[in-house]
Amino acid sequence: MAENMISVEDARAIIFAKVGAMSEEEVPLADACGRPLAAAVSTDIDISPFAHSAMDGFAVRTADLVDASLENPIELDVVGHEAAGSVFGGSVEPGCAVRIMTGAPVPEGADAVVKYEVVGVVSGDGGDGSRVSFSAPAQVGENIRAAGLEAVAGAEVLAVGEVLTPAGCGLAASAGAETVRVRRRPRVGIISLGSELVAPLTVPGRGMIRDANSSDLVAAAREVGALPRFYGIAPDDPERIRALMLRAVEECDFVVTSGGASAGDYDYVTALAAEEGEVFFDRVAMRPGKSQTFGLIHGVPFVGLAGNPAAAAVGFEMLVRPALRLMMGYRELERPVQRARVTVDQRKKQPRRYYLRSRLCRNAAGELEVTPAKSQNSGLFGTLQHANCLLIVPEDADGVRAGDMVDCLRIDLPEGAVL
């Protein structure tokens, strides 16, 4: 077990090397939306399977309209009416046109569609049996969507690792799929550690506090796409902690605890992890969240987060969230980082990387500015609720000065977002 602090990058690399991809499952398209595909989707037909009209109008032969003009309108006989879902059985012969609706197949013999609004009706109502006039030539392929415009039969339309969007669900359906293969959502066991903790509905007595971390961590796990399960509060009792931890490890794919991860007399979680499995680190050079343990217990990844609310939340953000995404097959693991000018001085005491809860906005000139919360106390949740970024102060810096350009990790934007 490492005793010295390691960098955030090294901590993540260790975790990434130890977690495995979840097994695959077949799910309906709607249930797969927002998840990366574990298997490619190919189409069994051309999409679209036939050339069809892009608008309401008349299917014509362009050769008939070569000499058409305002001074010399060309008249054609309407010999059919074709709506979406119906097929004109004949062929468009010279001197003829077919009334056609958007989405209807272009009849044989026609090579253009002229939109309805520019066609004159000479006699009839514009439908079958009418006579219509054209005052301009048409171009071959005009207002026609070709067969196979989206994809040809056998082509891959959705790739492995591609995150399915609502449009992707429609594309998969067009390719003949009702279900797709994705990685299973990891089951994440969450445990709060500490004899001082009581449930949110309990009014805490002297020396007691409400368990707020579990609500944050359950929500964070669900927001990333995992399936969280809260195992309750474990008091500072080695056997109670052991029983709860081993139950969670047995039933889950990843286990997260908060509290019991520092060097106090009653912190049993790291010792338990070392006894039941292997611990790879227990300190990370970051603030908040220095005291963080990672290991494998019976082969199941385990992260022990600090008990202070902001430390637990930032630790989940930096270490657990990307690991869960990796397990689900996401390619993008990094939140976007944006450069901005800091508005106030911020001193730094320890040689660790600071993640300052901050608010990024544009000033009157349209320039990005970032303002850290006045209090960076790791016991506060409110500063995270109102933050949209974490201002990063590097390990080797003694702080930031008003006017400095800094990196801001956008915790309000999804991984892979382009700024």
C-alpha cells in the first residue's frame, strides 16, 4: 500500500487499469438512449429504400420542360396522384406528370419533382385528370431524395462506442433494429461511515450530524448512468463495517464509502480493504479530498472517499465518475476545461492541486471570468450547488492573483462537450 500522496492523474490511471468493462446486454432502443453501443448496428436495406419526393409537387420528365419559360409555358397532363404509402403503377410518359406528395416514391420515368407552388393549374383541381403548366425548366434530381441517401444495405450506421441519441434511435429503427447491445449499467453500492451520522429525517443531537453524503453520492451515481444502492450508515464498529462492506461487494460492481478514510483512531475502512483485498493508494495530492482509498475487495473496485461533503463530492467527480463511465464503454472520460480570468486573489497553503468551487460567467465585454466561492470549506455543500466549475490551481503554484488566466473544469457540462 502506498503511503505517500499520488497525483490525480496517477490515481486515475491506477483505477482505470483495475476496473473492467461491464458485460453486454440487449435493450430496447429507448432504454439505450444516452448509452454507448457495445456492438455496431448495420442496415439490412437501403435507407431510404427508394427514391422519394422531398416535397409536394409534380413528378415530371425534365426533357419535357427544357423550353419552358414565362413566355412559353409548357402544359402537361396529370395522369396519376401518388401519396406517401401509395405507388403509381405506370410510367411517366412524355407530356405527362404525376401529382406527388412528400415522401412518396418517384414514379418510373420521372427524374425531377417541381414543387406545387410554382405550377399553374390549367384545368381541373391539380389532381389526376387535370392539366397543369410549367414556366421554367427543371433540373435532373430536383427535389428528389435518392435511394440509399442515408446508407446502403449492409452499411454500418452506428459504430461501437457511439453514444446513442434520440436521432440515433430513429436511425437504428430505420436500419431494422428494435434493440441494441450496450454495456450493463454498473451497480454501485454506497455506504456512509461514522457513529456521528443520523438519517436526514432525524433531528441530530449534540455531536451528531445528518448523513448528507449518501444523497449526494446516490444522485451522482445515478446521474452518470449507474444503478446506485444505498446500504445505510455503518457506525464506527469494525464488524458492522465489515458485514456491510462484504455484502455490498457481493452484490455490486463498484463500492463507494464516505467517511472513515483519514488517519483517525476510528478509521477502519482502509485496514478492512487491505485485509480483504488489496489497497493501491490511500492519499491523493488534491484539495478537497486528500484522504481517498482505492483498492479491490474480492475483485470488486472500492473507493473510500473522505467524510467532508465537498471532499467526497469532488473525489467522486475526479475519480469515481470517470471510472464508471469507462466501465460502461464511454470513450469520453474528461469534462471540458475552459480558460478564464480569475476575479480575486486566492492563496494556497499546501503543495497539492486545488479544485476551487467557482462560478464562471461572461463580463460586459463578453470575456470569461471566474470567481471562486468566498468559502472553500470542505464541509459545505452549498458552494458546490452554486458552482458551475472547479478552478484548478496547480500543485506548484502558491495561489492565483486577480487577472490571472486559469483552467476551469466545467462540472455543469458533459464529457466531450466542445466549448
